[in-house]
Amino acid sequence: MDSHLIGEKNGEIPGRMSFIVARNVEEINLRLKKMINKFICLVLMFSFLFPWGKTGHRASGEIAENYLTDKTRLEIKKILKDPSLAVASTWADEMRSNPDFRKYSAWHYVNMPYNVRYVDSKKSSKGDVVQAIKICKKNLKDSNISPEDKAFYLRFLVHLVGDIHQPLHVGRAEDRGGNDIKVKWFGNDTNLHRVWDTHIIDDFQMSYTELAKHLHNNFSADDIKLMTEDEWIDESQKLVNKVYSEVKNKDSLGYTYIYENFDLVKLQLFTAGIRLADTLNDIFDE
């Protein structure tokens, strides 16, 4: 009788089959490792991309709504099914899981040495937030692009103007914009980037509409220098250098840090809204 049949009768796996099973298990393990590594890379990449969180972005969008001209408002309504800039402001983050959008990940930030101005810095071939804003503006002024492309560039522009005003999106490459600076926030583990993204804002416990109203009541558009995106980035660079100088790895942050920095966070959110409105008016109501 064939020996491998005896093995089958006894419930054993024949030698050839055991080799095949072992090889398949090895291949499965290898594939799982690759999938896990890809997942980790995506988590790390996306953790670097979310400035202000939804509340901050939407508050800036809501502020901008109050300073649009009638013509600009009409043009935006033609492009977006939901013309709310607050809603549009988070779209670029909400699409982050779409593989087609991974090529735009570098659009959300810029890395450059702390002592070099953006215009003098080496530019990334993958793009950065300043280059992306220029691309969006150029395409939105192009009457030949499709309605779908206009909606794409408009939503992205609304988001990117918020991004460029979050100081840690002009941070250092070596710590991924503060993501690798581990701190305690009221005793809980977090990182410096997340503190500026959400923790300071969330501690205020306001909806984005309440926050926008608060900003509108406490700041004046007349005090905001409009400037260009090349100047915005230099402004944010000065702010992030100050942020870096005041926090070290493993620091414990809480009420004192909120007291010392929340006014700056609010000013940046308001400034982003005013400059966004000015940018859109320049595009649609020249």
C-alpha cells in the first residue's frame, strides 16, 4: 500500500502536503507582515497631516464665510453642492483613506531649517503646502478646467489655508512636526503636534460655530495683515520656533500651557479665516 495513503488514514499530513502547508503559512505570514508595515506607515503619515482638527478648520471656514463678497459667494455655490466653507474645510482630511489621495500627502505641510526662509529653502519634489496653495489658486482661475476639478481645488484650498496657519505644519522633518515630541497633557500621554491640533482647542469645549463667533467677537479683520502664502509660511515658521523653544520631550503640559498659548491659537484660526476669504475674493471677484 502507498505510504502516503497510510498517513492519510491515520489522520497525518503526508510529507509533500506538509511542505506545501508550511510554505503557504510562511507566505501568509510574510503577507501579513507587509500589510501591518503598510498600515503602520499610513498611521504615521496621517498623524502628521491633521492640523487643527475638525473644530479648528471649520471655525476658520465659518469666519471666512462672513467676509466673502456676494459674487464670490455665488461662484462658490456654483462649484460646491454644499457651499459651506466650514464643511469644505475638512474634506481633504476626510479623503485621506482614498489611495488616490496619497500622492497629495505632502501638500499639507512643509519642512525647512529653522533659520532659512521659505523662498531660500530647498523645495520638495513632492510639493508642499505653499506650492499646493499656488496650484489650487492657478487652477481655480482657469476657466477651462472641469467642474469636478474646480470642486477638488476649491476644497483643498480651503483646507490648506488652515494648514499653513498651524505652526507645527511648518515644523522639523526629524520630529515629524512635533509628533515625535512626547508630552503629558493633564497626565495623559500625547505629543506636541496633537496638543496644537486638538487638545488646546478641545479644552475650550465649544462647537465650531461657537468658536467662530467667539473669534469674531474678540478679533478685528482690520488688524490682520493679508500678505501672500510665501509670507504666511515665514510667519508660521517664527511661531513654530517659539513653540519648539518652550517644550521639551516628556514635558507635562496643562492649564499653564493653555493660558500661555490659547490666544495665539485663536488668533491663528481667525487669521486663517480672514486670509482665506481674501484669497477667494481675489480668485472669484477680481
